[in-house]
Amino acid sequence: MNKKLNHGIALCFMLLQIASSQTKTGTTVGQFLLIEPSAKISAMGNAGVTQYDEVMASYYNPAALGHMKTSGAQFTHNTWFADIALDHFSAALRVTDLSSLSLSISSLNSGDIAVRTVDQPLGTGEQYTVSDYSIGIGYGQKITDRFSAGIQISYIQEAIWHSNMSVFAFNFGTLYQITDDGLQLGASLSNFGMRGRYNGRDLRIRYDFDPTRNGDNSSLPGELITDEFSLPVVFRVGFGLPVKFNESNEFHFAVDAFHPSDNSESISFGGEYKYLDAFAFRAGYQHLFQTDSEVGLTLGGGIIWDIANYILHVDYAWAEHQRLGDTQRMTIGMQF
């Protein structure tokens, strides 16, 4: 027990040492990639780099695919701010006893937004939408009885009215079981890839090459060239510890440290209490120490049914977002 406690204390100090930096909010594209899909892990403060007992754990760390003991599928509906909705689907197929393949699809849609101009601030009568989606294929392999690694490649597209941007990105991760009683150490790098640039007919303009000259063509066709922007790269490292009190009661604690490319470092942590492998109650706190953080407390729960070797589960998560309003997630899934 003392050895386990020492491991935990050492890891906590390591995580705390990286929890201070300058924020770079607004310097990357593809922000929808940062909206975590799993209601279960979201309710635990989004501390998911060591989780591996559900399909959506591969979003946080592709190495989870190597530790999975079953195949499965999950779907999440996330009610975001200002009537924005994010839907996420993940499926994993256990190829061998030591490896799994995954498919993930994520889609964000703003709904119809009125086009407004300076001359017509109440709207021109036109509507536009913002829609983002990503499609990813992942693979995880258990290399030893305690260590696994994984990778995912994703195609990502963002569209605003008639303009869009497309890029490819990679996720990498490792997961290691430190002790016999289940203390896990995980690390992952997400959204590492190409820089993206918007293009489309919204960027076409009429241009007057020399406004001081009369008689020339003052309406030349032209096109604006936008800058290239990178995706929001996130490095996660953390540990998780399951504690089984008896056959009916179990508790799982997890803590993650975040090093993002477009924000300051932070720490998230949470826990799950499970009763009879049928009911789960969860709570956590996200992005402690983050500069100008707008998030905080998370709560949620879940119900699990075991029906003829099929495990069905429904999970719910509520997350505090101070000025923007709270968010809610609902995940349904099946393991087989």
C-alpha cells in the first residue's frame, strides 16, 4: 500500500510542475476537436488518458484499444452552447486478444444563422451554417501484458457557409499498468498534423488595382488568400487507480495533466463509484490552474445492463461552463 501511495504522490508532483503557462487561445482552427465525446469520462472531469473500458476511450488515448477486452459501439449527443450540437459515433472491433481496430465519426452543426450586415443588422433574409466533421481510423496493440500503444489517423473538415478547410491529423498514445493492483500511467498526443487554410467562393472579391486612376477596370475579379493555421495539439499525461472494496463496491480515481498548443497547462481529475456493476456515480473537476478557465465542476452517472452476453449502458454528464452556460452529454453504447 505504501509503495502504491508513493507512486501516486510522485505522479501528482510531476503533473503539478507543468501546470503554469501563457494562454494562446484563438490561435488554432478545429476547436470542435477539443469537445470530449464520452459522457462517462466527461463526468469524471475529462480525465481519460488511462481509461480503456469503453470504445470512446480511444479519443483520449488510442492505446486504450490494446487494453480493450470486448468489441463495442457508442453514440453521444452533446448539447453545446447557442443551440450548437455535437454528435459522435465510435466503434471498435477486437481483432485479436491483444489488438483492436476503431472507427470514429464526429459532427458539429451550428444550425441556421442569419446573415447580417452593417446596412442590414436585422438580417438580409439569407441563412448560413457552420459545420465541422472528422472521420478517424485507429489501431491499438498490447505489446506486453502491461504495456500498449496506439495510433489514429483522422480526416478533418471545417465549413463556414461556402468556404471550407480540410486537413489530416494523427493521434498517438501509450498506456502502462504500473502495479499489480491496477495503477495505470497513460500519455497521448492528439491532433498532430498539417496546417489548414480556408478557401471557397466566399473569399472571391472585386478589386480596384489603382483607386486613384480613372478609366481602368475598377472591378477586377480577385480572391483573398487566408493564412494557414495549425490544429489544437494536446499532450495528455495522467494516471488512474481502481480500488475494489468488495464484489459490490468499486471506486476508480483518475487525474490528467494537459499541455495544449493553444492554451495554458491544466490538471483535470475525477472519480467513479460503481455499485454491483450496474449503477455508476461520477464527479470531477476540469482544467484546474488553466488561465481564464470557464469550466469547472462535472457530475454524472450511468446504468449498465448485462443481457445475454451483451453489455448495454447509458451515461449522462453535466459540465459547468460559467458565462456560456452549462453543457450536457448523453452516451448510449453496447459491448459484445
